[in-house]
Amino acid sequence: MPEAAAHVLSGKVREVYALDEERLLLVASDRISTFDVVHPTEIPDKGRVLTGLSAFWFARTREILPNHLLALRPDGRSMECRRLEMLPLECIVRGYLAGSGWKDYLRTGSVCGIELPPGLRESERLPEPLFTPATKAQEGHDENIDWERATALVGAERYAQVERASLALYRFAAAYAAERGIIIADTKFEFGLDRTGRVVLADEALTPDSSRFWPAEGYAPGGPQPSFDKQYVRDYCEALGWDKAPPGPELPEDVVAGTRARYVEAFERLTGILFEDYLAHPKVVLR
Ligand code: Q0Z
């Protein structure tokens, strides 16, 4: 465990510790959630896959935007990060119409005040990736917001800056993933300001927990797509008839093994690095 570091924050599946005034430790557990509920059963190495992928993307996007990563710990699941002043905006980019974007489109023909052409189908690729910010909800779900509400939170100049950065990061990662058979349908970025006021990419980035990853093989707009990583868990939960209220159900061995294999497959396809090499030497993702 983190040597005498003070615990400062808990997410559903991650923890934040304070190392000192300037640095935080982000630790990704092996917990998994579906339908916003954490299961009592863990997926071995899931936290290492997510941390390895974040670190991989941080290393490869440094020239697009600086990021908060200072060091990857030998445990493969912990990142030492620069402590930033976080912007109160979830910076979501959508390349495909899914989740709340699809719901908003069905209801209003728009997403975050951006009008879309009529007749789009669920999971369809958008003409251009959209920057669709949301509020950071303390409880419950983030709320998609329009330009007016977003600029009221961060100002028009910051908004333009994070919009530009988010779209550049998404375009880079989506093109990279597409060559490796993975569709990044959408993704959420978080940004902070360093002490000089520079915008820095923070939190996790371009992981299956902060994005929708779909297998490119079998992609078929007109309905929901299977999740690259969580589909076995979702299918098991649907077959159980669980009402999706907490607590989540325990997961059987075959679902755990199949899900672990999918996380490892996403890692290996995207990074081109064997997961066992990452476990032996986490810093291989930074080269
Ligand atoms: C990230 C979060 C998590 C729960 C705060 N570099 C940074 N500086 C200041 N604050 C943060 C960061 Cl990354 C920060 N979160 C999101 C992460 C568990 C919540 F691992 N909250």
C-alpha cells in the first residue's frame, strides 16, 4: 500500500492519495462496475491494464498536450501525478452516437446544443467528432451541457482551449485504435491547470473505463454495440435478471476469466506490448 500517503478521494474503482503538496498517487483497483454498480468480485489485473493504457497514451500524446504523469510505480497500477487545479468540466468527445448522446439526439435532434442531421441511427459514426461537455456530478449522473453553460463554468477562452485539445487527442487515439481493430466510440478527458496556468491532461485517459471501446469486427450501426471489455459481465447480469440496484451480483469464474482476457486483449492490441512484459517492467509503455 502507499507508504503513509493520506487517502484523499475514492472513485467507484480508483483511489487517490496525497504524496505531498505537489503530487498525488492514483491507484486503479481490480474492481469492476456495470450499470454504475460495483460488483463484489474483482477482475485480476484490471487496474494494471487501465493504468498501463493511460500511461501508454500519456507517453504518446505528450506532443499534443502536456499531462500530469510523473512516474509509473513498479506495481503497474499506481501513477504518481502532478497535483493540478482541476477544471469543473467533463470533456467528452463523441465520434459515434451512443449512450447519453444517442438519448439526447432521439429526444431533441441535438447533443449539447449541437444540431445533428436527421435520420442518424444508434451507434452511427458522426460526420465529425463532437465535443460534448458535461458537468461533474457529485452524486448520480453527469449532465450534458451546452456551450453557454460550459463557458459559464470555465470561461470562453478555456473552453476553446480544452475543446481543441480534446478533439486533437480523440482524433489521434481513434485513428491509432482503428488500425488495431478497436473503435473508440467516445471518451472523457479531464484537464487541470498547473501553477503557471497551463492546461494539462489529467486523470485517466483513453481507457475502457473512461471510453466506449467497441470491437471493429462486427460493427453494425442501428442498435447498441457490444462493449470490448465488459460485455461478458453485462450479458451475465442481463441473463440473471438482476434489477441493477446495489449490491451488484458476484461474478462466476468463467465470466471473470473471459473479462480479464478481453482487458488484456485491449491492452495488447492497442499498445503492441505483451501484457506479461508490462507486468515485469511497467515502464515499457512509456518508451
Ligand atoms: C482527479 C478521481 C480517482 C476519484 C481529482 N492531477 C490531479 N490533480 C488534482 N486532482 C486530480 C488529479 Cl488527477 C483529481 N480526480 C478524479 C480520480 C478517484 C476521483 F482516481 N479527482
